[in-house]
Amino acid sequence: MFVAVSASIAFAQPSPPQPNMSQNPFLVPYATPHQTAPFDKITNADYLPAIKEGMVEGRKDVAAIVNNPAKPTFDNTIVALERSGDLLSKVTSVLFNLNSAETTPELQKIVKEASPMLSEYRNDIALNDKLFARVKAVYDQRASLKLNPEAAMLLEKTYKRFSRNGANLDEKGKERLRAIDKELSQLSLEFGENVLNETNEYLMQVTDEKDLAGLPDYVREAAKATAKQKGKEGWVFTLQAPSYGPFMQYADNRELRKKLFIAYNSRSFQGNKNDNSAIIAKIVNLRYERANLLGYKTHADFVLEESMAGSTNKVQSFLTELVTYARPAAERQLAELTTYAKAHGFNEDKLQAWDNSYYAEKLKKEKYDLDDETLKPYFKLENVLNGAFTVANKLYGITFKERKDIPVYNPEVKTFDVFDKDGKFLAVFYGDYFPRPGKRSGAWMNDVQGQKVENGENIRPHIVNVCNFTRPTDTKPSLLTFYEVTTLFHEFGHGLHGMLANGTYESLSGTSVPRDFVELPSQVMENWCYDPEALKLFAKHYQTGEVIPNELIEKIRASQNFLAGLANLRQLRFGLVDMYYHSQKPTGESISQVESKIDSVANLFPHVDGVAFSPAFSHIFAGGYSAGYYSYKWSEVLDADAFEFFKEKGGLENKAAADSFRKNVLEKGGSEKPMELYKKFRGREPSPKAMLRRSGLIL
């Protein structure tokens, strides 16, 4: 590496220690099974030098394209650009995976330093006039190139990546775009860190056992273990989902439910160092300015141009129409819940938000004789994971074999080789299932290595599923709630989209699809959790080995639509708030004012001062779902319609639907337009009626 030395320095100074690049694990071939990331050898000191070296190599790749004397062609420009920057991708995929799943203050500092550099690097490529001229020259010839559909899509996506990111701007516009992108990358990181800090810093200590009334033994035992871990007396409850959710469902102490509810729903909204209010205002304004700069009316118009929905108006109409179905059902269900609560000692006019889960759990138990405590013994984590593997085997013929020699970033992470039905290696799968202080809340799928074909070799992906499930205790293994079961299957569905990817170009492979199409494989997998045939494969009592009885399966299926109107309205509320922020010129309204407007349409519970969900809405302010949260409901339309096809074709035992889904959806990634892929799978466009039927919103 060339280092410039200033001649004006009179006396030689001791040089700061330089990293030994030859020992940086990113800069040498991985000597690990399947060239998996050597997490056991990577140190924090390795990231920034490797990122800088990756940017040097990436810029050389781009310079070679720009300076190529041959006329621009699909191969020497589009494919060459697709293949550029491999080292940088290799480093950043590890870094950003760990920053979500195993972060530390030092790692967060590295990400903060790296993010503006990466933003600048990306903009150097997107705003390179000579490079864009070559891309445009190929794009302008597209009609005569006779490309296959995947290559044609790569050309279109590459051209749009430039045109939608400022390539047509003048120099002043490009400079402003660079500044906006740099600031947005920093703000998104700060937003996520603030939410993580708020989640980790809060605990509710209970020292009087009377305050645990109503809580099942497994909840008490987990709280006792948390207290011990944190050096506290009694029982400790946190804002992590496995602690927060059961407390809200079961705790008889209403004041403590209220306390925990307010703590959870005021995260990053308390006027302290972790407050995200100002960050939201900045992000919304910068996204709007960026969209205007690029010639779009709003950020939503910019985002949705490349979505399956296609336009802001279509999304707004979609959400509004669903509200007309969901709200009346939600009103009926809330009235039923309130009547039940009053019959069981509730003495106020209206239920508060912190009463919802508590009375819902009791009403569900009364109506269906079913609750999580009854079901959890049948859902040992290891059995559920094996169940997901077995369902995938029956559908697609793939098998999973655990390995102990693949390096992991935390001892709790499990790794598996994945093989196709003919025995060929398909993927590496990492499963990471328990909450930790360094892990953000929620559940997600990532890849550490994407799938592509290069030099005739099909390079297979390394897929990660991350969740936050109930930990084992001293007396019990990890037993999942039914919601956690569906979450595991959901993320595993995303994993299958990555593991079964079979494209040529990494940028179109696996989950590289429009946001409102990406949830289809994950939500299709959730459906198997309600299928008797599938449930009997893995739902076995952790002590006796008894297969879940038919009676319980029927209760699960009967309760599938329990309070579905309220659940749908909640999701629509999130989607409408997202669109309010992003589908118009920023109004300058406070977060409370914005949420109040949406709540008048999509929330039936009384307003609570001091709470708001936007400041912890990481999906849209720290993740990739801005102007895209509607996609969960959009994908429900797709997955309900798709699963009806699976059942029409005979379920797990008939491979017709599975073969078509694998061939036309899971393997194809973003290589063709999503509606075309769906029609190839299903034989027609999706009908929303399947989703409305499944939710009980129509007959």
C-alpha cells in the first residue's frame, strides 16, 4: 500500500503500528469448510483495513471497465461491473451480520466509521459519468442483444441502479446526493443503536412473589434466571420478546403490565440520549429531498416504482381497502373481548392496550381450551427446527446435516450442511435462536455469502437465520410459543429462498427481489404450522415423545383466526404510518400527531400519553422497509393464494406445487418480474380472496 510522507517534517517520528495485512483473514483464502467466514480468526482490528483494501480493489475493477478501449458490451461492462468489488462484499457481509447479531460498542464504532466511507464508495460508482456512459450504451442496444430473461433483467437493473441514484444529475446535484446518502447511512445506524440501547438498558425487578400471580412456571423460571444473570434479587423482566410477551399475556398485576407496556412503547421516545424523534424528522426530510432531487414526487414514489405494487396510489388503495374489511371485524372482536373482561372483573369502560394480550389469552383459553402453556411442551426448539428441515425435505427433497467444525460468531450458533435430493452440496445454514445483549430484537435472515455462477462454478450460499426465542432454563429445554414456531418457519422460508437460489448473477439471486415479493416464501412456510400432516412430523412432547394429539391440532386450526381483525388492523396501522411519512411532503407534524391521525383509522385502543411506536420502528428507519411495510400484507395475498395451490395439489405428499414453487420462485430470485414468476408458478395472477377467507374477513 502506497503511503505519502510529507517532506516538511524535520524529524522522523515513530510510525503508528500498522496492521499486518498478510495476517488479515479477509485478505487470504478462507481455509475453512466451504470457505465459510473464519469467525474464530476475525478480530475487530481486521475490518477497516480489509474494507479499505476492498475499496481499492473495487475501484481498480471499475477503472478497468471505464478504461477498456473496446466498445461497451454486455460482458465487458454489465457483467464486469456485476463481478466487481468481491472483497468488499466479503468483508461487509460479515461486518453487518455481526452488527445485528453480535454487536459491541467497539463494533458499532467501526460500523460508524465504515458507513460513510462505503456510502462514498457506492456513490463514486453510481455517479461515475464514464461508467454510466458505457452502461447506457449497452442499455440503448438492448433490443438487438438477444439476451436471455436473466441477462436482460441484469441489464435493466444495472441501468436503473445508475439512473435512480443520480447518474443523470448535474455536478451540484451529485454532490448534494452524496451528502444526503452519507447522512442517511449515519442516521439509520444511530436509530438502530438507540433502540438497542433502550431495549437493553431497561429491566423491571419484582421482589414480591405475589406480583407474579398468573405467570406460568416457565415465565417465572426464566425471570429468575435473568435476575441471577444480572446480579439482582427476585425476578427480572426485560423488553426482549421472550420476557415482554409472556408477561403481557399472563401477569394478573395490571399496574405492572401497564408499566412494562409503557416502557416498551416509549423506547427512544423519552427525550434522553437514545431519543429518535429528531432522527426520524431528519430521515424523512432527507428521503423526501433525495426523491425530489432524482425527479420523484416523494420517497414512496421512488421506492414503489421498482416494487410489485408499482405505485403509491396502488399501495394506498390496497391498505385502505383492507382497513374496510379489518376494522369492522376488529370492532366486533374488541367488543367481545371487552364483554368477556367485564364478566371477569374488569370494571372500566374501555380496555387499554396493556389489557389486550392478557384478556385475549384468557378468552382464547375459554373459547378453544388452548393456550401457550398447553402447547409449549410440544414445541421444543430442536424438534421445531428439525420439523422445518423435514417439511423442506418432503417438499423439495433437501437434507440437513449438522456440523461442528464450521466457525461461528457465538457458541450458541448451530451450523448445517444442506444437500439437494441428488446429494449435491447446496448451502451452509447458520441458526442463531436466543436473545443476547449484543443482538437486536426481532427475527431475520441474512446471507454471509450469496449464490452466483462464476467461471463455470456454481458458488453456493451461506445463509443465516437469527431469532430471539425463549432460552432453556435449569429444568426445561427451550420450549417455543406457537407464535415463535411460526416465526422460525417464517425465517426458514426466507432461508430456503437463499439456499435454493440458482441464478447466474448474485445481485439477482435469492432474496434479491422487490420488497413486496420477498415475503412470499417466508409466509408460505408459516402455513405448514397449521397443517395437521406437517405438525405431526415435529410437534412431540419433550418429556414423553407423544405426538401432538388431533384434538390440539384442531384447536390450533380453529383458533387461527382468533382476533384476526385486530391483528390485521395492527399490521395495517404500521403500513399506514410508514406511507404517511413517505408518500407526501414532510408535514412537520410531531410523531404523536402523525400516529394520532393514523390511529383514528387503524387503532381501537385509547390513546396513551408518552408512547409511540415510530421511534422504535426499525423496519422503516434502520432497515430496508421504508415505503415498504405494506408488503407484509401484500405478501399475505400471495401466500394465501399460493398455499391454496399447495393444498389443491395434495399437500406435502404431492410434489407438483412444490416443484413449481421451487423452479419458478425459490430458484429464480429476481431474475424476472415477480408477477411473471408468480403466474408461471400458479398459472394465473393471485386473488386477494384467499387471504380474506383465511383471515375470516369474508366467508
